[in-house]
Amino acid sequence: MIIRQLVYLDALAREKHFRKAAEACHVSQPTLSAAIVQLEEELGVLIVERGRRFQGLTKEGEAVLAHARRILAEADLMKESIAELREGISGRIRLGAIPTALPMIAHITAPFSSRYPEVSLTVLSLTSAEIQQRIDDFELDVGLTYLDNEPLDRVISKPIYLESYVLLTREDGEFGERDTITWAEAAELKLCLL
């Protein structure tokens, strides 16, 4: 088994098309297909459901893909660690953030980018579920999201900041005399979120 086979498998799972996966890897389609067949033979399992076109991964293929992505992430980490020893900290960080957290990103990333200018930082606006999935799939390194109702699988969470929610209403409005309202009451209002 070689890393290149795992790269091809990851590309195929992402692109869901042999030709597109081959293009993404800058190889011919027969080269990509042969490498995946060789990986299947080495492992003794069918990884890819085949028909006239790509039909998905088998159950075993999904398990192989999960391991492959961990191995590829570790290989990237190894390369970055070696480069760091030679040249200082460099590489890339892929950060996913929910839309409401995007205004805070600059406050978090600017000091880091100033300290480590050789690190490329990519920020994506995603839902909490997409952030969790992309972290699980090693497509993101860090996520900035709310955790109140989200299951936390295989991640470490660190609080960054707290938010306060404020309802702005007319003094003579329905809730003008109150200090607080419930979420259920707020749900009944016509709201504009800022």
C-alpha cells in the first residue's frame, strides 16, 4: 500500500466520478482505477461499487476511506512538522465557522497570522453539522460553532467567547416594560436578526 493509492481513493470519494477524481489528482483515469484495484487486491476487499459509472463505496470501502483520511492527515502533519523544523511554522489551517461567528474571525485570526505569516489560513462559512462532518473527514482543522445542541464526536472543544442576545423593541411595544423574554415568546415575534 502506498500513500498515492489513498490519495486517489480520497479524491474518488470526494468527486464521486472516476474521470473527475483522476483530473483532481493530475493522472489518467486508467492510472487512478488501476491504483484503486491494486489497493482492493492488497486489502482483499471490494472498496468501490462498480457499474457503468461510479456507484459509491462499499461498506468496507467506507471503513477503508476513514482510515485513509486519517493516514493522509497524519502524512500531512508529518510533512508540516519536518518543514517547521527546517523553516519555522508554515502550512495551512482550514477553519470553518458558522455565519454568525464570522464577524469574530478577524479578532481571532489576526494575531495568529501576524505571529505566523507563513501559515495560509482559509475560512469557510458552514453550518454546525457541516463543520462537524468536515472535521470528521479531515477537510477542516478547526471549527467555530455553537455546541449547545450538537453531539460532539471525536473533537476537543474550547470556549472562545460568550455572546449575549438582546431584543430591541419600542418602549410602548408588547415587551417594552419587561427586562427579559423567553425564546418561545421571541419565536412568536416578527424578527430581524442583525
